[in-house]
Amino acid sequence: MSNITQVKKHFVYIKYQKLIIAALIIGFLSAFLAISLKRGTEHYEELLFNQASKNSILLFMFPLIGLTIIAMLRYYLFNKKTNKGIKEIFETTEKRKNSLPIYKIPSHFINGLFTVIFGGSTGIEVSTVVASATIGSITQKKENLLNRHKVELICAGVASGITALFFSPVAGFLFAYEVISKKISKTFMLVTTISVSISIIICLLLDEKPLFQVTIKEWHWRAFPYFILLGVISGMNGVYLTKTVLFIKERFLSFKKSSTKIIISATLISLGLFILPQLYGDGYHAIKENLAHSNHFVLTIPIFITILSIIIFKPIITSLTLAGGGDGGVFAPSIFIGGFVGLLLAVVLNTFLETNVIPLNFMIIGMGAMLSASIHAPLTAIFITCGLIHDYSLLFPIIVTCMVAKYVSKTIYPFTVYSFSKNKACLQQRN
């Protein structure tokens, strides 16, 4: 009996040893992938956007070039299969025999890069998540002893990727839990903690800077009711974004030819970018510019119309990008829209009610609220928002606003872009 016990202990020891090694490898590779994609996208998006700013004809060429390259790569290089975003991870985790094929790493990396730098109005976050998940899935396949821990190792990859993108290990851990796993086990805790630790070490070694470099000085309790209002508005906007993406993607299914989808979406995207260049790519360039001047904003009719148009048309341009074959999801669009929702609300309150709220704070808080409303993961949204600025001064209002936004969003419409399925929607309508 003692021999059997010893064998079992040895087996468990070997298994956990392999899990630790796997988590270290996954953490390193996923962080390296995320940082490479992030830096590459930032560099080339800025380069091409500056060129397009000087010559507006390029705004009509870039989306067509980007979507065409992606379609050709998909046809000749990536098994003629479209990327489905985070749904690919769900399909893998729900079925034990399924696994993410290795080509999903270059597919999402390259397609995510080309989508954003050529003006596609999404972001690299979802591309990073799926590519990182694939690293975890492949690592599990390489060792039979780890077969039972596929979900945990996928979560380790995802957590590391999110940590590297937003410099927030808590956000990485929570995203893996709230969105992918939805349950915690000892193995999940072990591999995810190791992978995010490796990721944050790499970020520190590479001196990763916050996405938005701002200084938060204070926030006032008198603004609390307006934070609630921001949460409600963000919740409604989250539903608008979700329904717009689902609606336009559904309409595009009627087009049988990929070339038709590309031409229609590229044409409409180009028109959108020509009218509102702030919508180019992930839009972080516009957020940075407005963050810098947010506290000195004076509301005029042209500014009001511009910001309102950005909020209304961003979901449409994002949806056209995805429907036309672009890679990405609603992460970056949510952060972008939330920033402008917060800015518009703050300047309207200050102009008409003389509330003296701080527009910079509302922009930051709005980003988290909108993200929470769009992905129904408030804890993740809270720490991603703090990670965006490397500052936790606004933690309490962010918590409140994110919770309100998620509640409003889920009450109005119980699905996200990632959780929606026609079967679930039909059941919901019957109930």
C-alpha cells in the first residue's frame, strides 16, 4: 500500500513539475508575442496614419489594401479558414478533443497587425488573446501528462498576453477567470500565477510604458452621482456596440463572395475615416490627443457633433472591419468609445450644469465602464483601466461605474459579441 502511495505522490510531483515548466514557457512566449505585436502595431499604425493625414487619398486605399492582404493570406497560407476571435477559444475549451492549431498564432498576429495599421477600426487585444491561448493549447498537446489541463494552460497563455498588453497581472488573471475559465482550481491558480509573473517581469525588463501617460490628481465625491450616470450611459452604449456588430456581421453573410465583402466594407470604412480620421485603427492616437487637452475643453456645436458622431459611428466602422474579414474584437473599440462618452458627458455637465467635474477622470472611467458593458467582465475592466494609466487613484469610481455599466448592459441585452449564439437568443426570446 505504501508503494502505491509513493507512486501516486511521485506521479503528482512529476505532473506539477511539468505544469510549472509549461507555465514558465507559456508565460514567456505569450508575453513576448503580446509586446511584439503591440510595439509593431503602434509603430506602423503611426507611420501609415501620418502618411494618410498628409494625403487623404491614402485613406481610401489603406482599408482595401489591408483587407485584401488578409484575404490572400487566409486563402493561401491559413487553410482558407476565417478567424472567429475569442469564440475559437470557447470551442476548444468546451470540447476536450478540440485544440487550437498552430497556424492560429501567425494568423492572428499577422492579420491583427495588418487590420489595425491599414485603418481597420478594431485593435490587437483579441488577436493577442487567441494567439496566446494557442500557445497554451500547443504546449498541452506536447505532453500527454498535461492533457487534462488544457483549459488551465490556455488560461495561462491568455493571462500572460493580457498582462503584457495592459501591464496588469490582476487584469490578466481576472480575464482568464471571468471570460475563459469561469472557475478556479489549484492548477488554474498555479499556472496562471506563474505565467502572469513571468509576463510582468518581462514588461519590467523591457521598460513597458502605460498606454496612456496621464497624471490623475484627485476626484471629488460630488461627482459620484455623475459616475452612476456615466455607468448607465456606458451600459446602453455597450449594448449598441454589441448589437451593431452582430447585425452587420449577419447582413454580410448574405454576400457569398469574399471580394464583395471586402469591396463594400473597405469603401464604407474609407468614407468613415475620411469624415472622422479619429476612427483610424484602434483610435488610441485620438484618445491620447484628447486626454492631453480634456481639462481645457470648451463645448461648441462643432465639437459636440464631432464627439457624438465618433460615438455613433465607431461601432459601425468596427463592425464593417470585422464583417469584411479584419481581425480583432470589441476591446479597443470599447476603450475608445468609453473615453469619448466620458469626455462628452463631462463637458456637457460642466457647460450646462456647472458641475466642475474633471473631464480627464471621466475619460478614464468611461473606458472601463464601456469595456465592462461590452464584455460583461467588470473585474477585468476595472484592472485593465487602472493598467492603462498605471494608476489606482480612480479605483473606487471605476469599480462603481463598471459594475453599474455591466448591470445595465446585461439587463437590456444578456449577450456579448463573444457569448452570443442564435440558439441562446431564441431560447431567451421564448422565456
